[in-house]
Amino acid sequence: MSTIEIEKLRLVYTTGKTEFLALEDITVSIGDGEFVCVIGSSGCGKSTLLSVLEGLISPTSGRVLIDGVPIKGTGAERAVVFQQYTLFPWMTAKQNVVFGMKQVRHDLAGHQFDRVAEEFLDRVGLSGFMDKLPGELSGGMQQRVAIARALSVNPRILLMDEPFGAIDAKTRVILQELLLKLWAESDEKKTVVFVTHDIDEALLLSDRILFMEPKRVSHDIPVNIPRPRTKESLYDNAEYRRLRARLVGLFYHNVTEQIGGEEVVL
């Protein structure tokens, strides 16, 4: 498990003579095994922040550390699940999982890759679909393969960028609860940073919510709702209703400020 430290992070994009400030003065600590959701309006910098954690973008100033060591590029201790399924269309579900493991799992060899791939595909409910190509699977099933691939490389940190955003509402709930189950039952609970714009998804999944306004984290909100959680159990929970009202207020206040007027009806 891993601790993530973000210290005075600032990111400026430069194109020719033009500069754009994308992130400013972000300082956040994420503890071992925490499930943290990052939410906020579109364009506020959520995915950019995740890209910095992935090591795809270097900060202009400030630091990002994992267990005290500054991030320098991508690393085997981090796995990523994107909104789009990013599977190789010419590989079967099992081959996609095996390919991911072969890049980083130097502790495995030969038939062990197949065995571990089958184990994780079974855990996400795809034991009967291991030899199917992505084009033969539904969107939800393809995302299950992507989750199995991410978990099979045994990362200490799981970075997820709106992984259920392109999936229908019913399948989304199923995958949310599957992710919670896999996270809770892991021998060593992964540290998860999960980007979403969905308030209910964040309250269902997270230990903490980082609310972003443009360029910065404006609120760090603990989610003190007992686990295990299901979608249905939240509706009768007073703390859920209180937190949801607070987050809705933050979203609407932020949007009204950007548009520029209290007369805006939301």
C-alpha cells in the first residue's frame, strides 16, 4: 500500500507565447488504502491532476511523492483505468489481461500468466468470456476486462478516470458495487484515486472527496458513512443526505459564479 503526497502542485501549459494555468497550489495527502474520489465541474482540472499522478505530465513546480519518492514518469506501482476501455481489439479478454501483466509482473513466468489472468477475469464475472474479442463484449463487460487487467498487475495504487462514465445506469451500479467488493476483499487494500463528476458515485465509493474548483482543490470532505455500502442503503442514511446537499450546493455555487449571476436557474 502507498501514501501519496501532493505538495504545492502547480502546472502551467505553454504553447508558443501563450501560457495556461491548469493547476495551482494543490497540497493533498492520500493515505495507505484510502479510496479518494475527485469531483468537480467539467474542465476544473480533475483529469489533469490524475495525469500528474500517472506520471504522464510533470509539474511546473511543487512535488508529487509516493512513499516519499518523487514521481518520475509512469511506474509499475500504479495502474490506470480510463473511461474508454483501451483494450486491444485483436486480442481476447484473457490475452489483454496477460499482455498487461507481461509488462510488469516479472515475478511470473509461462503458464502462470494464464492462471492469474483467468483468476482475475473470474473475479469480475467473466469466466465464460475469456476467449471473446472486445468487439464481442458489451461496454460493461469490456470495462470489467480493463479492471481485471489493472488489478492483475498487482499495483499498489489504482488511478481511475471516470471509468463508468460511458456505461448505462444499471451496469454502472453493478460495476460500482463490484469495484467496492474487489477493493474491500483485497489482501492489501489498494490506494484508489477515482475521478468522477457524479456525486452519488463519489458518496457510494469513497472515504474522502476532494472537490475541485477550476485549478485547485477547494474542499477535502470526509465521507463518514459506514461500510459496506450499497446504492439502496444510502437513501435512508442521514449523513448521505447531508453530504449530498453540501456537494450539490458546491456544484451549483461554482457554476453560478462561472456564468456570472444569481439569476441563473439551475
